[in-house]
Amino acid sequence: MSIPSPIARSGETFLTLLPSMANRHGLITGATGTGKTLTLQSIIESFSSLGVPCVVSDIKGDLSGLAQEGGNNPKVSERLMQMGFEPRFESFPVTFWDVWGKNGHPVRTTISDMGPLLLSRLLGLNETQSGVLTLAFKVADDEGLPLLDLKDLRAMVQHVGERSKELSLAYGNVSSASIGAIQRALLSLESQGGENLFGEPMLDIHDLIQTLEGKGVVNLLDATKLMNTPKLYASLLLWLLSELFETLPEAGDLKQPKLLFFFDEAHLLFDGAPDVLIDKIEQVVRLIRSKGVGVFFITQHPGDIPEPVAAQLGNRIAHALRAFTPKDQKALRAAAETMRDNPELDEQTALSELGIGEALVSFLDEKGKPEMTRRALIVPPLSHIGPISSERRSELMGQSIVGDTYDQPLERESAYEILTEQLKQRTTRQMQQESERESAQTRRSTGRSRESAAEALAKSAARAIGSQLGRTIIRGILGSIFKK
């Protein structure tokens, strides 16, 4: 195994994130503009060099610079030499992903794989509406109706609503108000571009775990547009994390992780999340390390992360925090208390004084215990700082080994097509039955008309005959009288 690159330097001490402890997860905090992105870039470079693949969301587009060799920034060269490193710039293998398929290969999942819990969070449903959505999933499973994209789910919810009386006996109450609320939420999600996320081919998690020429491939999810829909962003990353947890086999203690997963703007995952979802996140974070996956959350304040989740994050890097209000000061004290105390360092004061590229660092040692917090300079990235050109991005996408797999969408029969065909068949049968009823009524009506005409003719004939016969008889009688 290669020796990992140092992440920071404190005095004469180099601080290294041990590969064997990277799957014990981590937290990177700091106010906007304090250097979190460059720290993230340096950590990714360090582990990519070891052959560890990474998954990271690119909020501002800056991390695309990983794909291009650095060296065009004299301040970076100066900082490297100041820290005792000879500037040797390099690039790293990057696979670009994008829900909209513009700045990367499309990322898709299916409605079934996302599941009712995450979808309820994504759609903003209350408990009752979430229960109805779960019922729709159950009916789809029981009746063999695949839920792949949004039109499948819309059709399924409508189907459940139309059969509400029948289904209520077997599955529980289905209110028309809940059906309407779900349909409106689905329309809103579609208007935000949510239909791009759902469909096939679905992302194969194993395509995220690849190496190229000895370096781990960096899977870069373009989130510049995705951040406009925060719930969609958070749901997608949580789905990826859940898929890794459910798909990968147990790995035990490894010398280095199979994959590192970086969750930027992590507060979006927890804002307004119900307790059941937070419990699920805590369970995934706690157990996924046994699958060889390390998870790093990046956010402004440590308080953005719920305590059950934060307790799982052993490696800590804290950039400067600003304390302009009493609330900020309280958050600053709380952040200082989350770091392991160093008797020679006032963590709270240091957090308010740190410069750009400077941080408080506490990594886990070989026995899994947090090291004392140190004030340190972060090693700057060796790759390009800032976004690469659109031409270079397009060139790299054209060379990607996964482009042929995901660039073209697939369509197969699913709930929408099945339910549409069933409706068509029911409509055809109803039309045939209606036509047969109308034909029967016409025949009966025609029969009565013919019968009435015959009766009228017979009666007329009888009257005519009767009248003629009567006249003949009368004439005969009168004739006899007159003759007499």
C-alpha cells in the first residue's frame, strides 16, 4: 500500500488522514470562503493517488479542476514550498455525472428503488399522505406493476384513487384529499426537472468504484443546477449512500476504504427531515463503514449535523467560523467543544482567528482514537484550482468508459403502460356492452313497431270486412222487406 499524502502541517508535524481510519467518516466545517473546497480537493487527491475511488457533489463547479494538472497559480507553488513540498502538479481521473445530462452522464434511479420514505421527503408529504404513497407502492408490488418513472407513479396513484373503496378494505383508508395532494406534489416535482432523475438505465453502484492507471476515479456529480432544488439534491445523495450500503458486501477492517463519499452542503439533508429519516441516515452512516465506505459531511457549522450522526464522524477539520451575533457565538463554542481538547490551544479563539487555508485538525490515530486538535495549514491541491473549460469537460466525457451505458434512456413496459392498456381494454369492453344494449333496445323497439302495424292492419281489415258484411246483411233484409 502506498503512503498517503499529508493533508496539513502544524509546525514541524505533518497531519495525515490514515487510510485505515478513513471509513470512520469525517466532518469538514467552516464559513463560506474559508477554504473548505480546497481542503476537500486535497483529501480527494490524496486518496485517489492511493487508488481509492471517490464520489463528490460539485456545488460551484470548482472541483472539475481535479481533471486538469495544476501549476498556473504562483500562490499555490509558494505555499507548497513554504510547507516543505516540491511542487509536482498532476491531474486525476474524473467521471462527470449530471441529473440533466448536460455537464455529465445522466444519473438515474427508479421510483421503486428510491422507495416511499425518500419520495415522501422529496415530495414534502405529511404522515397521512406518506401512508397513502406507501400503500400505492404495496399495491404495485402485489399486482406486478413496475414503478420506474414519474408517469408510472402518477398512474399508480390515480389507479389507487379510483379503487379507493375496494382497496380500503384490504390496505386501509385512502382519502381523495391525500390522492390529490400527492398528484399535485408530483406535478411540482416534474416542473422542477424531477422527471430527469427517474427512469432507466439506473445507475449501477459498481460503476462508481473504478480505478484508472492506479488512481481512484473521482465521480463528480454536477450540482450547480441541482442546488436549485435542495430536496432533490439531498434525496439523490442519500439514495446513492443507501444503495452503497445495501449493495456492497461486508468487508471488515480494510487497509484502505473501497470508496469515499463526500456530502457537500450536508445541512440540506437534515433540514426538516422527519425523525424516521434521520434514524435511517444514522443507521446507514453507522453500518456502512463495515462495507468499506467512508462518508464525509461538509457544512458550515457542526450543529448542522444531528448528534446521532455527528457521533459517528471521527475525523474533523474545522475552518474559521464567524461570530457576529449571539447565535453565532453559541455555535462557535459548540464547534470548539466538538474537537478533542489541546491544553496548549484555545480552540474557541482559534476558530474565530483562522485564515484562509488554515484549520483546526483532529484525525483518528492507528487505534481509532481522536488525536489532539492542532492548528494547521492545509496542503493546497496539486490539480487545477477552479473549473475547467466546457471544451475540456466535453472531451473527457467523450472518453468516458460509462458513456455508452447511460447516455441513452431506455423505455420498457411498466405501470403506466400496463394501466393504460387495462383502461383501454375496459373502455373497449364497456363500449361493446353499451353497443350490445343499444342494439337489443333497437330490436325490441323495432319488433313492437312491426307488431303494432300488423295489429292495426288486422283491425282495419276486420272493420272493413265487418262493415261490408253488415251492409250486405242489411241490404238483404231490407231488400226482402221491400219486395214483400
